[in-house]
Amino acid sequence: MTNAELQQLTEQWSLQYFWRPFTHEIFFNRRLRTTGGRYHLGDHHIDINPLMLTEYNLTTLKGVVLHELCHYHLHLTGHGYQHRDHDFRQLLAQVGGSRFAPPTSKLAGSKHRYLYQCQQCGAQIWRRRRFNVRRFRCARCGGRIRLVKQFVAAK
């Protein structure tokens, strides 16, 4: 599916489910890893993770697009557009959009890779990214932290 086909489908779904036109851009963004889509408040465009279509199906893509359209239409009309808002949850249930995006294969490769341990209390800390052990201390006791093990990510 191309970006033009996605734009056309989104405009069609917007009129069908929200009775309002979608007048901005929507396109696939390969850099999205943990989310199914993203609505941008500044210029009102929507990014969609292409894995929602390639790893799943058109129904999953439709659920993600309807979710982002809920953000879009509620924000433009001045209602509560955030996930915690009652307006958002009510509209999402009404149109049948998906509340959460399913996990993708890109997410599976980003497991915890570094194990740190406090030298004073022995607390273990798992992290995906490295951090400077001279700069940070243990949150429980304030002791020094050391890197115990670094795991290699399987690709």
C-alpha cells in the first residue's frame, strides 16, 4: 500500500465514522518502533507504522488509523483528545478503534541489554541503554553502581 492509498482510505474512514473530512496528511513512517501511529498536534499530520499492515492485516491498520483519527478530530474540535480523557475513550469505543497497537517485530529486538548492580545494597538494575556509573547512584540506598553484564542483542 502506498501513502496515496493510505490517504484515500483515511479520508474515506473519516467521513464514514466521524462524518467530518480529514484535510491533512497521513503517511507511513518506518522509524516508528513501539507505536502503531502518531498524531502531531502542531501541523495535524499522522504517522502510521507500516508494520501494522505488513505484519498484521488491513483490520489492524484500520483500528490504528481510527485511533489516530479520534485524536485528530477531538483536538480540532476542542475536546479532550488525550488517552485519559473521557471524550477520547467514549469516541474510540463508538467508532471501534483499537485502544492499543499490537507488538511488532522491531519491538522484540529491543530487550534489556545491560545489567547493573548496587555495590552497597545489591539491587539489580536492568537497562536498554548504558549510563555513566560515576554520575548516578542507587535510588534505594545511594550506593555506587557497577556494570555487571552486557548482553548482545540477537538480530
